[in-house]
Amino acid sequence: MLALACPASLKGVLSARDAAGALAEGFRLGGADAEQLPVADGGEGTLEVLSGALGGEWREALVSDPLGRDVPARWLLLDGGIAALESAEAIGLGLVAEQDRDVMRASSRGLGELIHAAMDAEPAELIVFLGGTATVDGGRGLLEVLGGFRMPARAACDVRSPLLDAVRVFARQKGATPEQLGELERRLLGIEALEPFAGLPGAGAAGGLGAALAALGAELVPGAPLVLDLLDFRERVRGADLVVTGEGTVDRSTWMGKAPSAVADVCGEAGVRAAIFGGRVTDRREGVELYELSGDPRRAREDLVDLGRQLTDT
């Protein structure tokens, strides 16, 4: 039996690579052959996943974090002259302590600065992975420093939601209070440049940065399928008997284009059994083989070893 470990990161608990290692250990304890292929969808850790599988050259720039403080941010130059950037590197939620999170103040300016730094290297193409940001500013800060692209650009979105879902679905996860939601929505609607792009799938990714980058000429594409294509996932899954994927919390957003649902879709097309795990599960879908772990971050690695062993035992 061949089992493939394809988790996304468990944010703040385990990287995708570490989660894949734990699952693979469980597979082997259950008597299966195991391969590791961690995945991502544009959020935090996407560049690490690509670097681990594809190599590339790391570059670094000093940019503004969501609260305007200097922070070093990396980007990855891949073969073929593709500059891969990750919004979470510059303006990620993980860069701001929980007690300091302030969606009314947080700015996307740092991502614009990071894109400028990457363009100065004159790559053949830019891919900006969107997800995991502390911002809900509709790209206002980014638009202050970035007027367009000097080469073809794609914005790879971790969700396929329209602009206002940046507030209605995701703002609370970034610390917004119920009283702030109306003002955040008015702010997004007040950015005239975003209006023609507000309904595009992915416009609401990363606090509205999908719409902002579309306004500058980038093509919006789903992040998870793009990552899977870069990883040659369809070829790798051939011959597998079991694929296990998942993330820290399986909720409504999981089914809006996150990596686990994209992995399960490809497995379904290939006729390969796919199982999805979540440390917590708040949204279940019919016909999906879904497992909920203990929810205790201290047990996360142990939980994944146990799950891998359980699935291959059965």
C-alpha cells in the first residue's frame, strides 16, 4: 500500500512539512509505504512548500509589516525566472501579536514594497500568493506604492470569494469586532479602483488584495490548484492507494478553495481515496471522508501519527 501525506500547515502549530512527516511516520507504523508532499494554497508557508519541492533561490527585502514596522520579508526566485511572493511574508497575521491586531489600522503597504523589490530583479513573471494577512484594507496601502507591473503577473488566491467576503467571512478571524464590520465594508466600497473587480472569484482574498492586484493588471487564479500544478501533483498521486490532507481548522473557508479541498478534488478525478483531517472541524460536507483530531495543539503531532497509523491499519 502506498500512502501520500499531503497536509497544509496547521497555522501556529505545525508547518506543512512537519505535519507531512508525522502522517508519514504513522503510515509506516501501519505497514504502508509513505511519501511526503506537503501542500499550500497561497497562505502562510506556501513558499516553504515550493522551495522544499522545487528548490529556487531565496531573496530578501526590508518592508513594512501590517503596523508599519520594518520587517525582513523573503521571496523565492524559481527556475524559469518566476518570482514567487507570499503576502504573509510581509503583512501576515503571524507578524502581529494577538493583543496588537487592529484591522482598522493594518496596512497592505508592505506587500507593495515587496513586489517592488522582486520586480527590481527583473524576473520573467511574478506570482503573488495571497492569504494569511492581518489586513482588510482592500489593498489601499499597496496601491499607494504600486502603480502596476512591468512583467506578467498572477495573483494566486487562497479563497475564491468576492470582495465583500473579505469582511463578511474573514474579518473576524483577523480580530475585527462586530461593530467594525460595517465600517470595513464601507471602506472597501469606497475604493473606486476596486469596483469593476469586486465580483471576481478571489477578489476578497487577503483582505481584498485580490481585487487590488486585479485592478493593477494581475490575473486572478486559484492558489491551491496552481500550487498543485507547480508540484506536479496529478502525476505524483498516480499509483497511490491513499492520500491524506488537512489543515488546522476545517470550516466554511476550507471548501472555498483551500488546499485540502483542491487535493480531494484531484484525487476524486484520479479515483484515489482521499481523507481530510482538521484539528477542529466546524463544517462537514456530505461524501467527504473527514476526521477531527483532538484540537489540542500540544497533541497535534501525536494526533497525526495516530491518524496515519489508523488509516493504513484499516
